[in-house]
Amino acid sequence: MAKMTKSQILQGLAEKTSLTKKDVATLMEAMTEMAYDQVKKAGEFTFPGVGKLVKVHRKARMGRNPATGQQIQIPAKTVVKFRVAKAAKDAVL
């Protein structure tokens, strides 16, 4: 099963909404920018019916260098995770 490219997504949304591809692209870019800003400020952003982006703090931990087997200290850091909504899970199954 092939994944959809950005161009295919824009074309599909343009056909379903009767907007131009350029308008759809502008809308998607604005939504993406808003999602990043919201996650940075509030810690999460919800895409209704799809899921949410959540900012998570990972603690420092010990790891292992796979090449040498030597133990290394992995520093703490903040990452973004995507949590899938129940509606999306149910729609796919």
C-alpha cells in the first residue's frame, strides 16, 4: 500500500472542498504552524477526530552504544509525541 504524497493530499482536499490547491496548501501550512506554536506554549494540540500532539519530557537515562557495548549517559530532553484518537482507531479497524 503506497502512502499519499503532500501533493496528492492537497489535490484530494481541493476536490472535496472545492477550494483551490493553493488555498488548501495555505490552510495546511497555517494549521501546522498553529499546532507547533500551541504545543510549544500549552504542551498539546488536538486534531479533532485524528489525535493530538503532546509535549513530553524524557528523563535522563543510561543507554548502550551498539557499536562498542559501552554504557553512555543519555541526557534529559523534551520531545513531541502523537497520540491517536479513539475515533481514528475505530475508523481504521
